[in-house]
Amino acid sequence: MRQVVLDTETTGLEVERQHRVIEIGCVELINRRLTGRSFHRYLNPERDIDEGALEVHGLTREQLAQEPTFAQIQAEFLDFVRDAELVIHNAPFDIAFLNAELVRLEGGAPPITDLCKVLDTLALARQMHPGQRNNLDALCKRYSVENAHREIHGALLDARILAEVYLAMTGGQAKLILSAESDTARGRARLNTPNRSSDSVRIAVVRANEEEMAAHEHALALLDKASGGMTVWRRL
């Protein structure tokens, strides 16, 4: 399963007022593992940047004047995201801006949702944590994802942070560590453990109650939805 975690920065909040994308950041996940592949471009918006947006990302029109336009990088960008599931926080915002850029291309272009599926992590977080703050900073705190270096917003940095948050929200990223050192340590621990007869060991069996089982089933359903039906254990 290939996913692309994506974030954008823009000249303002209203796509209807012809605001433009000025930064795109993407990181790739395959089977819920970061591959190290990324896509990152600053873009010349060919227009002024709102003061409110400038306070968020710190990018000025002068800084971006020598960067390529969206039209110049669109083929490379679309090749990177094609056929992937896009993982975006507040997806309608970013999708609307990307689609507006595609429409501006000479001859126009189909919407990005014709090329990719989209998973909105904000909608997912609201399902999992109703009534709570679910912006990226709040989710970082909730899932212990380090973001102290996030003084201002940046598309690639935010995409990397969101990838960690998404993996934590949907079950984490399992790591298997096999080493001679760890095997030796486990062997020594077994040798140093005193033998006990089975009669002297009492094993407590704690069964989940109905409320806990319902919460577990709800969590599994959210994982199944987030993975697009790829949770194998739900089909067994």
C-alpha cells in the first residue's frame, strides 16, 4: 500500500480569491513505513501574499520570485503522487488549492482526486477524539510526537510530522530488532532465571468487559477505514 503524506503552504486562505500554492511537501509511506523518498518545491505564486499567511509560514513574494511556477513542476509532482493515497490534515483545503492550480494549466487538467484517493486525518482525529482539539500541534502532544523545532509552518516539515502522527493514530509502526547482542542478552536472562514449578506460578486472567470490547471494536473499525479496507485481520 503506497501513501503520500502531503502538506501545502499558500498565499492566503481563500481559494476563491485566487490565492495560490507557494510550497508543496510530500513524504512517501509504503506498507506504513517511511521510505525516505520525498517531494519538496517552493513555488512562485505570481501574486502578493497576505499578511496573515506570511505570519504563518514566513515566505515572502521576493523570496519566491526566482522559484518555478506550479505549471513548471506539475508533471514531476503528479508523477510522485499518482495512484497513491494522499494523507492530508484538513484535506479539503489542500485539495481545493491543488485543483485550482490544475485548472489554471494550459488546457486544464483533471482534479487530483482522479489520480489519488484521499484520507483526511483531521476528519479521522475528530472521529477518534470528539470534542477535543485536533490540530496538528494538539495531536503531536496527544501522541508524543516531537515538534519543538516547528517554530513556523513549512510544508515538508509538517508532512513529516503528520506522517508520524498518522502512524501513531492508526496503530504505530512496528519495529523488529534482531541482533546477536539482544539474543545473547535474552539467553543470559533465561539462564539466570531460577526454575519454578508450575504449581507455584499463578497466572491471572483478566478478561475485557463489554465496554472495553466495544471500544476495541471501534478502534479496529477506524483502522480499517483509514487503511482503505487493507486490515487483513478483519477479513479472516
